[in-house]
Amino acid sequence: MQVGLTHYLVLSALLFCLGLYAMLSRRNAVAILMGIELMLNAANINLVAFNKYVAPTALNGQVFALVVITLAACEAGVGLALVMAAYRNLETVHVDEINIMKW
Amino acid sequence: MGELAVFIILSAITLVSAVVVVTSGNIVRSALSLVPTFLGVTGFYILLQAEFVAGIQVLIYAGAITVLILFVIMLTEGGTGLRVRQINEQVPMSILASAALALLLISVFIRAPWPTAKEALPQYTASGIGEALLTNLVLVFEVTSLVLLVALMGAIIIARRER
Amino acid sequence: MNWGLEIAKAVGLAVVMFTFLAVVGAMFGVLLERKIGGWIQSRLGPKHVGPQGLLQTIADTVKLLQKEHITPRAADVAIFNTAPLIVAVAGLMDWIVIPFGPTLIVRDLNIGVLFFAAMASLTVVGILAGGFASNNKYSLLGGLRSASQMISYELPMAAAFIAVAMQAGTLSTVGIVNAQAQRGWFVLWQFPAFVIFLIAATAEVNRVPFDLPEAESELVAGYFSEYTGMRFALFQLGEYAEMFGMAAMATTLFLGGWRGPLLPPIIWFLLKMYLIVFFLMWMRWTYPRLRLDHLLNLSWKLLLPAGLIWILITGFVITFF
Amino acid sequence: MLLLDWLYVGVFAVVGLGMAALPLAIVWALAPRAPYPQKRLTYESGVVPFGQAWAQFNVRYYLFGLVFVIFDVEVIYLYPWAIVFQRLGKFAFVEMLIFLVILLLGLAYAWRKGALEWA
């Protein structure tokens, strides 16, 4: 039974949903960022899988995956800068305690 | 036959460590179990003949982003916040939502007739990526450096105390 | 393609490679260091155990094997035990891409140099994990400082790798050595990259003059102050394997790998490697230790700009001449 | 061929972990186990440890980590360029020149804004 495209899609769907669960259920902002990284990795697997099985003539899928990795690094950098700034001003990293916008 | 076995082992490694990342109470343990997840995903890239992307994934994800996450965890909580409750009260709802999404996606993926191409991907893609980046995807190449510059400046402004 | 045979061959080769590295790299390396240190300071290195102290490190290993494992109170036991494993395995995995001879290489990966850089970056995660799991303020700070030093020096090292890959036109280590056969050794063409690589390699392996995080005068013993017995030895094994790996990579990239007039290839390779290992050990006894901010300034404000500008110069020379 | 190369990498990783864990297992079997509270206290150069293990809050570690991630990501685009730029000719070099100038701007900005200062 050859490993086909569906195997990779099912796997990345599971990884995506684990990342989604982390984003929804975690209090710590850094844990939410980790969930986002898992979701980006799931998207990357799909990109590279489609590049191999559906459009192997050009390497656009893999270049797209590289760009996604770059943007994930930028997003992690800026997101963690926000976490550091929040921790410095509000002394907490837990998102449900950061509610000064609410009156 | 061998490839399926490797696929199952790799998906076991990736999904188990992803579950640890998602459900672990100790934030450092969930950050460190990100590394086996990324290495499992590297294995998938190898199976998908994307050797260069696999090397970059280990270098950037397992080597740089995980280190940055560990730095921030140690600088914001270190030894104090570890015993604090890590999950909020939306757990049952979020389990339901993500399980529903998973079932929906998988049912679509299994039934959809994916067009599979006949040609094969070249074995070693590092030079192919270089040519693609520098010839027909030049705009992507230059705009990414702008994004990197802007992200660097933004993050420095946000994180640094204004002296 | 009989996968069973290939796996058996791979396991056999792995066991041979790791015992070679553990014995030659760690044991002999430690002894060589103490002997050279002694010779430089005009005193004798270890002499009592075995002829000329050759069995000293074996005696140390046997002693380490039966020392007690002390885990600090409230330490995270799982991470505390896996951290040395990560550092040791990352140090040993560098050797997959190092060519001892034209065919004497484990696997000539097409992205060899990038694989080497990736394995070097995995060590940082092990060090941070070890620093944090020991539940000790000083090892936590030592881990942070050592990790920030190692990540700062990964970039100049990557710049040196890129400069060499530009001239060789490939990332695979065997390809780089063959490229050096036609064009002459890269130490001549790429001398600035060679200097940058040596400095970055010394800092990556936390050796003097860059070993501030674990120096005696500094924070107790840095990230492994809570590690005793064999786990501490695993950290040392990882560091020595990586030091020899850096020396072997410097030989491959800059000194023409196994190429040499008369002697068989492997002798040439080991000769050049030990030359660089001797240089690294010689630096230990001659240079004072850099303070952490001088050390980081050296990397960010001197080595990295110099590396990037050198890449531009190489690119300019190659495209226009 | 590619799968075979990385089969060796996977086997090396597994065997490496096994052989690194072997001495730990030997020590677990052989070594004496006599933990008493004083021995298990963390070592703080002889002084009795006080307070928890917590690094004093300082953003400079994060800034170094951030600048490292951004420049490590830049390295992604340098590796493929380094391999093919000899074949592609002058325009590839000019493209990379623009890419590198923009990123040296980033380094200069980080330098001037003090992100690289350790104090």
C-alpha cells in the first residue's frame, strides 16, 4: 500500500487540529504561540505533499514552504516581543488576566 | 512497504509529541517536546523528497524558534509560574470544536479525488529551489527581505524599554 | 534495494563510528588536552596510570561508571536526564557528513554543510534544557548565557559555510573537497572565511577564550553545575565530539580534506584534523578569557558584518572574473 | 538514493541515543543510591540555597535571540543562492546584493537601537 497524498493530508489535518486545540484552551500566551507553530507546520506538510504528488514539474510548493517558515519565524519573533512587553507592563503572561481593555 | 512503516513511525512521533505540547501542564516540558514534533515533520519532508526544506526546518524551527520560545519562557516565568493552572475553562468546548474540524477535514480529504501527476520530483531539490527563487520568483525573494527587516524593527521597538 | 541489509549496515557503521568517537574523541582527546596543557606549562601531564599516563582517561571512565547520580531536589527529572542525551547525540551526529577519504564517508548528504549547521544548532536546545531542569539559579543563568553565546556564533559560522559553498558550487562535503582539488585549497582563496570559521568554531564548542559560561571564576559551573558522574561525562562527550567535528569540518572545507601527495587519504585527513585540534588546545593555554559582552560584541559587530561583506566580495569576484 | 542517505541519519540518531543512554543504564544499575536531603540540595557554592531558580527579568537575552532568529532565517536564502549563482550569471548576484543590503540595514538598525548591547 503506497503512501499516497491522502495520508499526508489526514496527518496534517490532525496536527492542525492539535494546534487549534492548543490555541483555544491554553492560558499562557507562549503556549498559544506554540499552537500557532504547530498549525503552520501542518500547512507546510500539505504544501510539500502537494508539490510532490500533484505538481512536481516546478518546485513552487517547496519555495512556498520556505517562505512560510520565514514568516513563521518573523511571527514568532514579533509575537514573543508582545509577550515580553505584556509581561513587563502587566506582570502576567496569562491571556485571560490581560483584560484592561474591558471596562 | 518500508515507506508505509516509516510513515507510521514518524506520524506516531510527531502526533504523540504534539499531544504533549498541547496538553502538558509544565510549560517548559511542552516547549521542549516541540523539538521531536519538528524532527518528525523533518522526516516527512524527507519522505516527500524535500531535502533542503528538511535541513532548513531543523536549522530554523528546532534550532532557532524553539530556543527563542525557551528564552521567553525562562525570562517571563522561570521558576515562579510553573505551578499555575495552564488551561482555561474553555477546554470541553475547544475539544469539541477541534475534533469537529478534524472530522470534517478528514472526511473531505478521504473522499476528494486528488489529481496525481505522472512526472517525478528531482531527487535533490536544493539547486532547484535556488534557481526557482532567483529566476521566476524574484519578487518573493526581495519582498521577504523587506518583511524580515520590518519584523526585526517592529520586534525591537516593542520589546525594548524606551530609554 | 534490500532495506534490511541497508539497516543492518547502517547500525553496524553507527556503532563503529560512535565507539571510534567515544574512544578517540572523548577519551584520547581529554588525555591529549591534559598532556598538551602540561607541555605548554612545562609540566608533565598525567603520568601514573599506565605507560606515560595513556590509561588515565580509561580509569576516569571506569570511576565515572560507578559514581552516584544525584538529582537535585524538585528538579524536572525527565528533562534533567534527556538534556545530556540531546547534547551527546547532536555532537555525534555531526560526523555523518565528514569525509575521511574519497569513499570513506558515512553518507554524502547533498546538503552536507547545512546538515552540520543544523546539528550544531540542536546542541543549544540541550544546553538550555539542562540549565533549566537543574532547578538551580546559577545553572539557569549559565544555560542562558552559554546559549546566547552559542547562537551568536552560529551566524558567522553559517556565513563561512556559505562563502565556501559559493566557491565550491555545492553543499555536499565530498563535492567541496573535489572542488578544492581543481582550484587549490580554500584556505588560500577563502582565508577570511577560514579565520571567521575558526573563531566561531572555538566559541561554538565553548572553549577558551570563549568558555566564560562555565569558567571557574564565573557562575559556579554554568549549565552543568548540578550534573554529576556519567551525565556530566555525556556533556563532555558531546563537547569533545563537536570539537573534533569542527576540526574535521575545518579540514574538509579549508585544508583540502583527504587530498595529499604521498600518504594514503585517511592519514592526511587525520594529520590535518589533529593539527587543528592542537591549535584549538594551544589557544586554550595562551589567550585570556573574554568577558561576555566583549565576546558577544566580537560576534555581532565584527564577525557577522565581516562574514556578510566577505560573501559579497566572493560573489563579486566570482561573477565578474 | 535520498531515502537511503537519510535512513542512515535516522539509524545514527537512534543508535546514538541508545549508546548515549547505555552508560546511564550501567550507572543506574551499578551506582549506589543513598540520597539524603542535604546531598540533594542544589549547589550554590556552599551557601544554603534560598529563593526559587528564577532569572532576574532582563530583555537582552530575548533581543539577542530575536536578532539571531531573523538573521538565521536570512541564511535560508543564502544557501540555495550560494549553490546556483555561478550558473545564473550577473543578475543573480545583483538580486542577492539587494537582499543583503536590506538585511545589513536591519543589522545597523539593531546596532544603533542598542539591541546588541549587553548592558
